[in-house]
Amino acid sequence: MREYEIHQVDAFTQNIFEGNPAGVVTHADTLSVPEMQKIAHEMNLSETVFEVSSSLADIRLRYFTPTGDEITFCGHATIAYLSILHKKSPSLKKLQIETKAGVIEAEIDKNEATYRITAPKIQLAPTKFSTEDIVNGLGIDHQLINHENPVMIEKTNNYLYFMVNSLEDLKKLTIDQRAAIDFAKQNGIILYCALTNTKLMPGYDVYCRGFAPQVGVAEDPVCGSLQGGLTAYLLEQSLISKNTKQFRSGMGLFLGRPGEIKVHILDTKPPKIQLEAHAAHVFSSTLQIHEEHLNNYAHM
């Protein structure tokens, strides 16, 4: 029998049952990929992160969705992992983390109980898609889309970005999940980000929603990995000043799981950002894997 620590953490919030929940499994070197996939499926959260050894950094993180897809990087699961690491090693302040998107820097502020991570390389580019393509491909109401700003893609994560007209339109927005999956498969898209910079939400500079149905996430409550492309989009379209050093990004309100991220802009050419956030511990437990159960499962 093998035992593993498993945790659930709500990232991008100080309150449980808000923000974005992530599963965290530490010391996971002896887990196989199929076992990681089964655990992620069992947790049934948008992502479960697994801590394994690294030859390039202090640790390596692997991220799996409930459908078993391994993604390159997940912001909220990384924040969740750092909160667990902080409990285990309260004196730790900095570390390097290997991900499939590259090595990132992480910081822990024990006084403020906040966690900071640098986003992987941001590669925002024009796309062949018009706003009408998004309307038709995702089954979106034509009147909700801002047709003046372009659709753009962030190539590190393959995330697509488009604007809606207002916070109210963002709330009304629905997508055809089946159509969105087909569009994603045809075009190699992982996530769709709909955003607005209207000032109807006090305290926030931008509000957005993220949909990733192809990898089993109908809507991600608060997504860290989309913030890099989001920042580049805001800068590219002059929706924030080139001199902006930080801004507040909000998500999750329409799902009843509000969360926020403070985005620090470290450079603009090319864009380089750092995400700062809180996390709320929900529960911890022990996962027991009995080999005979796995053998029985394999022969079913």
C-alpha cells in the first residue's frame, strides 16, 4: 500500500468556498501518469497538481484536468501548492518551479500570507479569427461581442481572447459547449477568455471569464494562467496605460466563487508579469493506493 498527502485549496481568495479550488498531491514521484489521471478525475476539480522531483529547479509541478489532460501550466493550482508548501516550510521564501511551460519563479510572503509567481513566457499574436468566427464557433449572441477589438491568441497556452461590451454582457454570455469543443479541436484552442474593462465593478481594472470545455472545464472560476495573455491584450489594445505597474483582475462572480488576482507588470517588451494572490485551505487527507485494487481495476 502507498500513501500520499492530498489537499484541497481555494486559490485567489481568503475565504473557503470562493475563488478556484485545486487539488494538491505532494511527494508524487511514485505515482504513474495513469494514477495521476485517475486522482484528478476523482477530485473532479478544474485542475489537480502533483509535486515531483526536478533536475532543473527546486521542484516540478504537473497539472491534470478531470478528463486526464495534462496542461502546460495552471496558475491557481500553483498558488494552491505554494500555500501547502508554506504550511510545511514556514521559513521558505523563494523557489524555482519547473512546469511544461518552463521554469518559473515563486515567492512566499509569510507576513501577508500571499503567494507570487511569475507567469511563463507570454506570446500574444493576431489570429485568423474574426469576431464573427467566435460568434458562430462558440454559439455566442452577436450583440454581446465587442466587434471593434480583435480576437487574439496567446501561443504558450493556446488561449483565445476576445472582448465583450460591458460587465452586464459578460454576465449574460453563454457558450455552446459542444460547438466550443469542436471549434477548439479544429483549431488547437485550450481556453477561451471573454473580457471587459468597463468600470462597473468597483476596485477592479478588468473582469473576465474563462471557458475550457475541451479539457473538461466548462468554466474556470478564477484562472491564473490566462492573466499573461490578458495583460498583453490590455497593453496591445491600449486598454491600460503602458506605464501601468499593477492592476486588479477579477473573475468568478457569476459562478458564486468570486476571486481576485493582483497582476504586477515587470516589463512590457515583451510582457512579463507576476501574479500575487491569497489562498484558503479547505481540507487535507491521506490517499491510500492498494496495489491489489489497481490490479483488479486493470483487468475489468
